[in-house]
Amino acid sequence: MWTELQTFYTYLVMKQTILVTGGTGFIGSHTSVELIEAGYKVVIVDDLSNSKIEVLDGIEKITGVRPAFEKVDLRDKEAAENVFKKYPDIEGIIHFAASKAVGESVQKPLLYYRNNVVSLINLLELMPKYNVKGIIFSSSCTVYGQPKPENLPVTETAPHQKATSPYGNTKEINEQIIYDYIHSGAPIKSIILRYFNPIGAHPSALIGELPNGVPNNLIPYVTQTAIGIRKQLTIFGNDYNTPDGTCIRDYIYVVDLAKAHVAAMRRVLDDEDSPVIDYFNIGTGRGNSTLEIVETFERATGVKLNWKYGPRREGDIEKIWGDCSKANKVLGWKADTSLDDVMRSAWKWQQKLREDGVM
């Protein structure tokens, strides 16, 4: 009887359709893969401003399923609404679509506020109208700012510091918007995932991080330097109050991160007793310095990097890593991929891009 119930439950889950915004992006594409492999139907919307349509081919090769896709700018409410009209069975949303470069946000703050805040408001307004039950919001450890030493590793209840960049501020604002909307009585649930620094690529090397132009994130810059696209890697700042003087981050494997979204979606849609809004840190629970990342990459791949120290970069946080025990316990999720394996996955992806003539 229990086996039959489990089979029926799985059948029900397989019928749920999830809208993944920014689903051709780095984290979105990996999450789409994990959702499909967990039995969900996936609809991706993306404006392709920082990703390529060919990502859908990679998702299809990995899973055997090509997700539905709509090219939509979510700032356009009518265009966003048309997605819900076309796919009336959408029950949950995982919201990744956002501008995401810390440095660029300092230079173009209004662009970031418009892109990141308006798109969320449009989705939230449409959810009750189209009976969408839950939204997983892609937040960030940037909401904690630079935690005080006594608050490391940061828990979900750690005080929020003033954001060090407009990008970080949009995450803080959007968390508040979701809270206020649910608090007002909106008939939706939300899990807010505050994640640390996603890195690596799918082990198949069929999807990965594909920045347009000069990478803003460390690992693509490392791999592009290793393969000769970039002449030299600059480590920004070696005078921080850390053991080796470089910034410390909690680097999480993107596939592990994607699995956390599946666990969160399951909780929001299937656990009637779960809170209407909840928050989880998603990381490894340990910090690695920028220098350690460079040295680990060299050790794991056998490739030497040409790198130098440079001045500090505006908006960068000195050191942060998370206490992820709440996610481990409540979501039944854990990041368990070794840093060496993650570095090898990133290098394999870069080599695949070279083989395919992409870069």
C-alpha cells in the first residue's frame, strides 16, 4: 500500500509545472536540469541578455527533455502575463532573472533597480490571478553585508548590514517586498534562498557559466586565463584582514545549489504545514580565500595560472561564509561536492567551450 501511495505521490509531483525565470542563465539552467530530473515540467523565460538560447540544447541532451521556452522581458507586465495565459498549469516559480554584477551595479544603479525590482513585482501581482502557489526567490548572502566577526558563520537570523552595492540592495529590497506582500494576506508562499558564491559546471560539460564579454565572476576569469583568453588574472586586494590577505567566500557547487532549489520548491508546494515565508542559507558552511581558489584550481587541473595582485574593488565584502545547518535539517539538503572536483568541472566546461569554438 505504501509503495502504491509513493507512486501516486510521484505521479502528482510529475504533473507540477514550474516557471524558471532566467532559466538559460548559469544557475537557472542547472536548476532546470535538476527539476526535470526530479519529475517536474519546466517552463523557462529569459530575455537572453546574459545567456544564449543554445543552453536549451544542453538541457535537452542531459535530461532528454526540451523545456518550454519564452523570450520575455519580465519588466513588461503584459508580456509576463502572456506566459501565465499560455501555461495555465504553472504552480510554482523559481525567480533567477536579474542583473547580477556587483561592479556594474555600482556604475549603473538605476538599471539594477529597474531590472531586479520591477520584474519581481510583476510576477508577484500575477501569482494570485493565475493560482500560482509559491515562489522561490534567488537571494544572496550580500544581504548580510560584511558580518561582524562574532556573526561568522552567518545564520539566517544574523543582522542585515547596509548593502555594499546596488546589486546587494536589490536583493534586500526584494526580500522585503515578498515579506510585505505575504504579510498583507496574499495567498502565496515563498522560500528565500540566500546563497553564497556558485561555481563549477554540470559534470557532462553540456551547460555551465557562459558570461558575455569580460567575466565578472572569479571562476570564469580563472578558466579563461588558464586557456589563454585572458592574459592575466587579477586578485583584487591582498591587504584584507584574512589569513592570506585575500577575500574569503563560501563557494558552492552550482549542481548542489540547483538541488537546493528543488528541495525548496517541493517544500513550498507539497508541505502544507510549512511557513508561508521562510529563509535558508545555501552554501558549504566553510570559507575559502581567493588565493586558495587559485591554488586549488592549479592543483586540481595541473594548469598554472598567470596572476597578480591588484587594488581592492569597490563593493567587495572582506569575508563571509554561511551556517547552512537549517537547510541541511529542514530541507534535507547538503552541499557535498569537493572543491577539487568543482574546479575540475569548471575546467572541463572551459575546454568544451574551446572544442565547440565558442571561446
